[in-house]
Amino acid sequence: MMSYTLIILILPALMFLFLGLCGSKMKPVVAGTFGTFGLTVVTVLSYVTAATYFFSIGKTGGAYQTIIPFNVEWLRITEKLHIDLGIMLDPISVVMLIVVSTVSLMVHIYSLGYMKGERGFQRYYALLSLFSFSMLGLVVATNIFQMYIFWELVGVSSYTLIGFYYTKPSAVAASKKAFIVTRFADLFFLIGILVISFYSQTFDFASLTSPTGSILGQPIGATFMGVSVISWAMMLIFIGGAGKSAMMPFHIWLPDAMEGPTPVSALIHAATMVVAGVFLVARMFPLYFFGAPDVLNIIAYIGAITALFAAIVACTQTDIKRVLAFSTISQIAYMITALGVSGYGGEAGLGYMASMFHLFTHAFFKALLFLCAGSVIHVIHSNEMDDMGGLRKYMPITHITFLVACLSISGIPPFSGFFSKDEILVAAFNKDILLFGCLYFCAGLTAFYMFRLYFRIFWGENNKQYEHTPHESPANMTIPLIFLAALTCITGFVPFSQLVSSDFIPFQTHIEWSIAGLSILVAIIGITIATVMYRKENNIPHRVAVVAKGFYTSAYHKFYFDEIWFFITKNIIFNNVSKPIAWFDRHIVDGFMNFLSSSTNFVSRKIKVVQSGEIQDYTWAFFMGALVMIVLLIFV
Amino acid sequence: MSNIPLAAYLAVSTVMFFAGVYGFLSRRNMLTILMSLELMLNAADLNFAVFNKYLYPGQFEGVFFTLFAIGVSAAETAIAIAIIINIYRNLRNINVDEVNKMKF
């Protein structure tokens, strides 16, 4: 049943091998076409899977079932504990299949135009295929260890794609930073996996997350430092998710990751990989809710603080991709908060559904924003806002689609962001008024910084002089923009609670107009302020920056998080931990080995003399030996 | 003639043999070494013949073996001299302690 889902995984993997091995022998456009064609097949299959799952075979008895069309045992560790590789279909993985394949396909098409003429075009497409494979494998993982494997694979492909321009030192530094930071967080993830599997004797999501499953059914009394081991494990697993999803304090890699090609930012650092953390928490949600509710609270607060922090920083950045990066951090933090405030089952699980809904809509409009930014960068050859202005006359399609995405992320109906953000705000309001206030304020900031971006790119100085007159991007770049803009307009109307819910039982939602009204109000306030400040060039932004000087400067420097991390790693860890370890390694470990080799050397030099090569010396020894033997034989 | 005692033959052969050993160890010239080698070989041949005469008179295995060993040593000497001549042509030297070009 549904075994064709295996093709969704295998095809990108084969495409990666094919393009990676034979890519250099074919023309760039051929390689690009192959990659895009492969992804098209994957996308079609994903849609077929989704349609089949949601409308014909997924639901029995009013609840969605988990279907495992394919599963093989890969590694057996003990009698009960084994690592499988397989495909698991349930509402969230099917939704993720759609998100990943759609955005990936759009990015493939878009890159045909954007990356045209770049060196390593074939390599680029091979790596995109690798990423698609890893991400698809991550979302359909049947067990937490398979997820971890693909989790690392997306990390690696993200690393290679950020460092795609490997001759640029900043890109290399950014790729290393992204890899090391996420890898550091993944260390905690691995420890969490080991702890949880040690106590539950299983890796399978099915038994881990069922409310009566192996770990929740028989509560474990074991505690560590006064907190139950489940809470510890779930916290560690969340740290892994926080690393990938750029939650505080692991967010530092995401703004730097913008050094990669813009379509990569759209695919990996906006729509798919960075929401892996959200997906992880959603996947493990019953375990969080029943096993570690205290951790869920922490998650909610981390999310809210990150959302606020990133929104404030986004208001001050001038690199358009960095604004979008901080906006991504902020929106992912929204999703995380929504999961943190969610309950389990039915109406109480609104936050869970809202989080997935926001993930779904955000993927499309944020990818759209990035691709529009890429379109602008493609034309202007700069990331800085100061080099832009008045582009709406030259780039009408980019302008309109960017506006649609801005309205969507600001939460203006009828665009998709409004619906999902409204659900998140309702869920937060029901749980904790403080979190609601935080998110509500963020919503206003979001509208403000998005429209600041919009006005500074497309309005502002109307008569700005460019080196050569800007023009609209080619069709293979604008078609994905239009398609994603269309999705942004319609995805809000998907009856998402009918498809995804925390206990897989569909429920009804309706728009809470009191809260929706408030959120529209704050969005309009934000947009109005941005309009006043940035629509025409004036000195209000400058005056504001002067009035709130200290705050503005620290926000501009991202509240010095990079410097703090740098201080911790360089001054504290390197000096006090790494250096003694390095000394021990160099002098004790290496010293012992060097002693062994040099003493062998010494002895061999001493006994080398015996083997002189002089035939007569040998004969002398031979005769003397023979004589001694004879004497012994005769007289002893 | 037949009353020469066995010990006399063996004494001669022992002297020959140790003269050969001494020459082999003390000389540096390859040709002299080769000659010493022949001396040792001849001492052994002498022993074959003498023991044949005293232990199995009327049989000839020992004598034949002596002849056979002389033939082999002649062939061997021919080869050795050929090698020594070649070494001399190449190196202008046949001192065994100085010919060490191929040692390492």
C-alpha cells in the first residue's frame, strides 16, 4: 500500500549521485533540467500521496492513522532495541512532504535563472538534490534515530550550500559557523536520544509518542538532580531542535548563513531545514505534553523571547537578506511558542495545529520573500538597502509578489499569514497572557520591519541612479514568484484543523474575531508607522535612531550575541579547557609515543654495527661459533 | 705405502683446511680468498678419499665423490673468477672490504 512513496526518497538520492558524478561532463542547463525534472516527479508523487492519505485511506473511525508503507531493520542493537529505516505517513509528515517538495521545486526552477552562468552550476543542483533527499527523509522518518541521521544530512548539505561560493572567505566562515553551531546543539540531541531510548527501550515514534506507550504507560521514577530523566531527555532533544531552528541562544548561525546563494536561503534557511526543530517538537509532542510539561513551558518562553528579540533586531538591519533571516527566526519562534502553549487533543490542541499551520503558510510566503529578494539582488548586485529604492517601476512582478508576501507575514486578511498567526495568538491567549502580549507586540514589529523593507526596496528615492537600468528578472525566476504568491493567497483557506491535530482527530476552528481584530489593528499600526517613516525619504528614521541611541546600537549589533559567544568560546573554553587538553595531548600522549619510537631508533642504531656487510666478519663469527660448538660437543 | 697411518693423512688435511680458513679470514684480495676456499675444499676431498681407502677398501664411492666434488668446484671457480673479473673491470678493485658499492 502506497509503496510508491519510496520513490519520493530514492529519486533525489539517485539524482544527487548522478549529477554529482556525471554533472561535470554535461552542460549546465542539462544538469539543471535533470534536477528540476526529478524534483517535479517527487512533487507530483508527494501531492498524490497527500491526496490519497487525506482523502481516501488515512482516516478510519474519525481519526487519522499512521501508515508505514515501507520499513526495514537496519541495525539491531539489543533484542528490543533496533534502528529501522522506513517511511511513516501521518498528517504532519504528509504536510511536510508537500511543503518541502513544493518549495524545493520552486527553488529548482528559480535557480535555473538565478544561478545561470555561475561556476559549479551542476554541483549546485547535485547539492540541492542531496538536500531535498535529506529533508524528505527527515520528515518521513519512522524512528528518532533515522530522523537523527537525516538531521545530520541536512546539516551537511546546508553547510555545503552556504559555502557554495567557496572562494569567498566570508561564505566559508559562515558555512563553518552554521555547521559547528548546529552540530554543537546536535550533540545534546544525540544525548537526549540515548537517554530516552535507554529508558524506553525503543526508537520508534509510534511507541514513543503513543499516550499509553512504553515510556508514558509505565512512568519512570528515575530522576537526575531532582528532575525526571524524561524531562532531561526532552530538554536535550529540544536543544537539538533549537540549534537547527535558530532559537536563542543558537540563532547566531542563521544571519550569517545568508552568505549562500539566495535560492538556498529560501529553501533551507527559510522554509524547510530551519523548521526541522518545530517538526521535531511536534513529532515528539505527546511525550512533551504527558512526560515533560515543564519543558514545554520552557519551550514556550524561549520561543516568545526569541520572537521578540529577532523582531527587534530585524528592524535595524540594512542587509535585506539579514532582515529576512531575523524575520525567519522570529516566525519560527512563533511556531515554537505555539507548540509550547498547546494542549493535547481537540480544541486544547489548538496551538499544535496552529504551529503546523503557520509552518505550512510561512514556508510559502517566506520562500517567496527570499526569492523576491533574490530577484532584486540579481538585478542590483547588492544586498544593501541603501543601494535600492524606487524599484517598483522597473520590476512590477517582483514588486507585487513581494507586497503579497509582506501583507501575508504582517497578518492582513485574506492572505495566509493572517489565518495561521491568528490561531497562534488565540492559543497563546488561552494559555498565558504574558506570552500573548509578547507575540502580539511582535506581530506589530513584524508588520513594521517588513514594510520598512518593502518601502526601502521598492519606494523611497524614485529617481535613484543605477549603473544600468534595472529590469524585470527572466521568466524562470518570475514564474515561481507568481506561483508562490498564488499559494500565499489561497493556503490560508485550507481547513487545516480538519487535517492536522495533536491527536489526529479533526476538529473545528473558527476565527476569533476579537483577537483577529486586535492583530489586524496592530499590523495596520505597524504598516502605518513604516509608511510614514520610509515611504518618502525623510529624516524620521535618523531622529528615532538618535533618540534611542543605546538601544538602537545594541539592536544593530544583534545585542552582541556573536561577541558573547566569541568571548565564551575563545577566551573561556579555548584558554581554560582546550589549551590544557592540547598540552596533555602534545606532551603526555604524543610524548609516550615519541619515547617508544625514539628508543627503538636508538637500540637499532646500536645493533646495526653487527650487520656490517663484511663477508669476512661473518665468516669469522661462523667459525668461532663452530669451534665453540665443537669444543662443547667434545668436552661437555 | 699402505702402512702410512690414517692419522698422517688426517693431519695433512687438517693443516690444509685451517690454512684455508686462515687465508679466507685474513686476506682481502678476492682471488686469494678463492684460493683459500679451494684449499678447504681439497682438504675435504682428501678426507673422502682416505676414509674410502681405510673403511671400505675395494669400493670406489668415496673416490668418485671426490672426483665429482673437484668437477663442481672447478665450475664454481670459473663462475667466481668471471664475477671477480667483472667487478675488477667496473671498479678497478677486488679487495673484498672495499667493494661495497651495492651494500645499501
